[in-house]
Amino acid sequence: MGTAGLTIALAGNPNSGKTTIFNNITGARQHVGNYPGVTVERREGARNFQGQNLVIVDLPGTYSLTAYSLDEIVARNFIVEEKPDIIVNVLDAGNLERNLYLAVQLLELERPVALALNMVDTADKLGFKIDDKKLGQKLGVPIVRTVGNRNEGTDALLAAAVNAASVQQQPIRVDYGDDVEQKIALLTQELETVEDLKYPKRWLAVKLLENDSAVNENVAALQGGTKLLLSAEQARSALKTLCGDDAETVIADRRYRFVGEVFRDAVVKDDGAENFSDKVDKVLTNRVLGLPIFLVLMWLLFNFVFTVGAYPQEWIENGVGLLGKFVGSHMADGDLKSLIVDGIIGGVGGVITFLPNIVLLFLGISILEDSGYMARAAFVMDRVMRFAGLHGKSFIPMLMGFGCAVPAIMGTRTLENPRDRMVTIFVIPLMSCGARLPVYTLLISAFFAPDVAGTVLFSLYVLGIVLAVIVAFIIRGSMLKGDSEPFVMELPPYHMPALRSVLMHMWERAVLYLKKAGTIILAVSIIVWFLTSYPSEVDFTKDYEGLTAAADTAFTETVDQKVFAPLAAELLVAENAEEQSALESLTAEVDDVYAEFEEQTAELKAGSAELAALTTSKDEKLKQLETDNEKLYPLVAAFMDEKDKIKGVSEQIAALDTQFEEESEELEEGSAEFLALETEKDAKLTELEAENQKLFPLAVQYHELQSEHNEQIAQLEQQQASEKIAGSYAGRLGKMIEPVIAPLGFDWKIGIALITGFAAKEVVVSTLGTIYSIGEADETSAALKATLLADPTFSPLVAYALMAFVLIYVPCLTAMAVIKRETNSWKWTGFVVVYTTALAWIVSFIIYHGGQALGF
Ligand code: GDP
Ligand code: MG
């Protein structure tokens, strides 16, 4: 380290641009938003400037140093107790008068201060002509014009701040009027006798008159403190009789008056200037139009997330699928392969697929935030929130909850009334956060048509808001009664969202999401894989191995009888009875050689040395048979050739079938395109028939028998796999809770997914992925979507009830931890867990049964 560091604190009203300037100075990427309450805890960053090491502290916004809300207390404590070397007060030039109120209080602390006259661009547009030199002279501190979002004036501000630390500033004196000044003088005199004061005497005197509880506590601890408090008490009551108002109110009034004078001296307002924000607000916050406009904007956002997200989602999906296949084909069968392919790639890969949707959601949210619209949304929702006994200010943390409940819950610190704060914390988990999005996206794309997808998604978010309002209403009317406060939040001017900040926000979210996928979701995927794969020995209800073997034998026999016997009758004809029987036994021998070869090589890779050896040995055996039976062997060889040809043609028919199925998958039966494909397929079949004339009918028959056989085996495998999962630990767990969720139309598999969703909501997707990929019969089966679609438990109605359940039931672990910290109560945290889960059950029940009654 070089020279000892200077600490610079950034203080100012909410939304004045502190965090923007903090980012400009430090190069950090703290989140900025065009509404109050984004920074709720102080942040630190470092910067080397002109050879000095600076520590920059970004504080939460505060309107005054008489602290009310939690985040104001954080800011004040830092400024008053930790005494930064320099305070940079960031002023919103467009709202200068109100901002100066805090500035004056900071100056009264008699500490080095520099002012950042920020947002001068907006002030210009609003028609304010600010004489910053005059303002600086009046206040006795350096002042620098800045435009935070364009990083203008940052270095000049730093230079002024660093300089302020080394020069002695002349403290300003607010004239509080003779009556008050007299009392201040009295108290200041008494303070003369106290040693080791940590604060300026005049400031302490004013604070004592204001009855500031924190200062009172401090003074009480001093020697002679009790006597001082007594004098202050007397002075206050004297002032009250003198002025007819509380001393605090009188002092605040006079301070405002002082601020007003300073403001009018330095600023001229050109009233003719156009005010863009006011005009737009006439429409967006209109009493009638405001709410519908808000809803339409949200609807557009969710459609955008869904429609645009579908493309990159498909690419990632394909990538994950290929990775699974690639890894699967390069590993030996066994537990490790299953863990990696089914557990990890199936689980984590399934969740990563939804990254584009998350990023787009945050793109939309940050544009709404940064443009200033979010603050309007709160204003518009004020009336609705009032019904619930809250006010619009509570809606801002709730809106943040669309992103993630954790910052949203922290954001409630801006609420002054503790009851409002508690209720808001309780309902924030009902706001649908980004983690639920993957669950919705998966289920919606599986069960709903693309043209309604966005609307279905939108309906879930609205459901969350409606439930939040109802729950708040109930809690506010019962457990946490009390009056609500008037709405006092100013609307920041609109501005173009800053590209950098929007992109940064998206990037941060993407990184967070991937981190989550790599940690919590990975861990849970492994646990889920374990729970679904063990115990590996399950008592099956049927002897699956025996049944499979029997099916194989039956297939071979039928094929011999129906396909190959007619062929043999034609080709394997000898001259006399003796030769005929020799011919038959030779055929059997050759058959055996082939069968043995196939059995031995079934598991071997092409090109391996073992395969080559076995091939040579087979060929030698055949050669031997040929030399031993010179006359009869050609007949057998011809027969074998024909057999091979039949199998080959049958394979070609199968390939045509598969191709047709794949290509026509998304088409409607009977549509022109569908018919065209069908004609094409028929033409190819006719061609095949022409090429193979006599063989063709036999090949068709072989193909039919083969398909039937494959189906039979697949069914057996499917049954066995689902019996295996049902018998696993997870299956038992799911079965245990099945009775509770069966009334919602959910089965035990959904039960397992819901249990794991306690950790993080995205895990519901990865659990379904793991369960269904282990249950899957063949490795080439389509994506999870298709598998879900094939499961008889699921229907669009069940899918919707499930999405509602996932929306409402318990907040994730991290959110619960934050609720515990912010409410400081296990009881209330427990309450949230219980009420959300109960509510989820009730709502899903209503959706499921209501939907059934309506015929869905
Ligand atoms: P904080 O609450 O004081 O930390 O304020 P932020 O740094 O979060 O900024 C609030 C909003 O004002 C953000 O949307 C910024 O992009 C925007 N902003 C910051 N500085 C300026 C400025 O000088 N001019 C304009 N027009 N906008 C700004
Ligand atoms: Mg901030």
C-alpha cells in the first residue's frame, strides 16, 4: 500500500445517482435503478487517484440525518459514527431544493464535504438554470457538475473531494431564529464543560433540541450527560410554549426556510421549458388508463420472454442432448455413466436450457427499472395496494421480487412503517421470481399452444400479484393491524435506459444463474439421481429377464416359420432325400456359426482387435464347411444371402418409417404438407419394391414382426424402469406424500420434484429431468417435454395446477434465510413457510377441480 487511504462516503437522496457515480469512480458494477431503494447496504470500492489510495463507500439513500427507515439508519450511522474523511453529497439537480435539505444537515456536521451537482442534464431539460459557483460560495464547499450516466465530471469531482480533505472549510451557520438560537447558545455553553466530545458542539445542541434519540443515548453516556439532557428537555418545552409547536418541527421548518433562500439565490427556473416526463405521466399514471397500461406492458414482456427465448433455448437443448449422447456413447454402462448422463447432464443441463429466458426477463425488467417506469408502476398500484392496507411504496420491493426475492426482501428496508415492512416481506415470495421461469417454460411449452404461451405465463404472474394483495389484506386486517401512511414517493424523470447498466444487469443475472446451476442445482441433481437409482436391487413384480428372453425366442421362431420357411422351401432343394437331409443339417450348422458370431460380437466396437479375430474365425469355419460340402454349400450360401437381403430391405423400410414420423411430427394429419410427405414415402416404398420384387413381400412381413417385437421389448423395459424408480428411495418418498397431493391431480413423481424444489425452484425441472430420463426406455427418446406429454398423469390442467403450486409454495432456502434475517424471528419465518404451502395447496385444488368442472 502507498499512502494511507482516504475514505470518501457517497451520501445523498435516494435515486440521486450515488451508485452510478460509485461505479464510475471504482469501475464496480453495483446495480442502479431508476427508483428509490436499490442500494440498501453500504458498499465499498477502491480507487487510486493522483497517487492516493481512496476507499469509496456507496451509502443507501437518505432524505435527512434524522433517521427513520432502516436504510437511512445505515447511512447516518456511517456518516456520524465512522466519520469518513470526506463526504461527497450527490445532489439531484432536477430536485435541487429538496436535495439541499440533506446537504445542509451534512454541512452542519462540520466535516469536509464536496457536492456533486448530478443530473444537470435533466435539470436543463426541466428548465433550471443553476449557478453552481454561487451555490458553492453560499454553502462554503466545492461543487462540481456531473452527469453520472455519461460518466461526466467524475475526475473533477474526485479532485475537488480530495482537495476538500486538506483545506479548512468554513462551517455554515443555519440561522434558526432568535428564539432557537438562544437555546442553542445555552446548550453549547453547557457542552463547553464536557471533555472529549466526538461531535461539533453546535450540532449536538441542535440535535438535543430535536430530541434525536441516537444523540440522546450518546449524551446520556457522557459525564454530566444526565444534567445536559435535563437542560435540553427544559429548552424544548420552553420553545414549545414560545412557538406553539414541537422544537423538532420548528427547527425543521427554519432549516427548510434557509434551504429555500439558498436555492432561490442560486437557481432560476425557466417555466416555459417543456417537461417531457410530466406529459408522459399524464398518460402512464392516468387514473383510468394507468393500470391497464401496466398490465399490457407486463403481458408484452412475458410474451417477449417466451417467444424470443424459444430460439436460443432450442439450440442449448440440442447441445445438451448431443453432449449426453456423446458422453453416453463413450462410457461403459454402469452407475458412473448413469450418474453423469441421467443425473448431471439430465439435471443441470435441463436447467441451463432456460438461461436465455432468464436473461431476457432481466433485460425487460432492467429496461423498465432504468427508464423510470417502475416507479410509475408503484404509483399506479398504489390504489390497489391501499385496498390491502399497504401503499404503492410496498409495491416496489414486490416488483423487484419478479427478479429475485432476496434483494426484494432487502428492499423493504425503505419502508418506514415496520408493520408495512413485515407484511411486504410476507407477500414478496408470492411474486414470481426468475427461478420459477424454467418450470413454467418447460410445462407451458409441453402443454400449451405457442400462441397462448405468453398469456399463460402472464396469468401466473398476475395470479401471484392478486394473491399477494389478498394475503396482505388478510394479514393487515388481523395479525398486523394499523393505519397505513400516505404515499410520498417522487417520480424520477424518465430517461433512456443506459445500455451499459442494462447489459451489466443481464450479465450479472446470467452469471448468478449459472453459478446456481453449478452449485445448488448440481448438488441436488446428484442427490436426486442417488435417491432414484438406489436401492439398485428392487423386487420386481415380474421376471423381466425371463420375459425378454421368451419374447426373443418367440420372435425368432415366428420369423423362421413365416418368413424364412417359405424361402427355404424354394431355395434349399436337393436331388434326393439323403442329400436333402444333409442340406438341412448344413444349413443349421451355418446358421449356428452366424448366430454364435452375432452373440459374441454384439457388445464389441467396430474396428476392435477382438472383433477382427472373431470375424476371421467365423470365416474360417465357413470356409471349412464349404470345402467339406462342395456341392451343397452354394445352395446354403444363396439362402443366407437372400435372408440378409430381406433383413436389409426391412431395415430400409424401418428407416423410411422413422424419417416420415420425424418429419411429420409437428404437422397436422391430413394437411397438405403431411400428405406430400406421405406420397413421398409411398413413392420410395414402390421404388424399393421394384428393386427387390420377389423379396419385398417377405421383407414387409419381417419388418412388421420386427416392429411388433421391438414394441414388446420397449414396453417390458418401460415397465421395469418405472417399477425400479417406484421402488427407489425417491419413489418411496414420493409415494409417502402422494395421498396429500393426489387431490391436486399430482402423482408421486411430481411429489419428488416438489420436495426437491425446497432447495431452489429450478430444481423442480432438473428432478423431473432425472426421474424421466432414468425411467426412459430407450436412449434416443425425445426431450423431457415429449416424455412429460406421454405421461398419463399430466394434462394441461394438471400442468397449470402444478405451475400455480410451484409459484406459491415455500420460498427457496436463500429467501427463507433472508426472511429470517430481516424479520429477526423464527416464528414469522415459520409462518411464511406454512402459509405459502397451505395456500399453494388450496389454490391448486381450486384450479384442478374448478378446471375439471369446467370440462378442461
Ligand atoms: P442512487 O439511488 O442514488 O444510488 O441512484 P442510482 O445510481 O441508482 O441512479 C438512479 C438512476 O439515475 C439510474 O437510472 C441512473 O442511470 C440515472 N442517473 C444517474 N446519474 C444521472 C445523470 O447525471 N443524468 C441522468 N439523466 N440520469 C442519471
Ligand atoms: Mg444506490
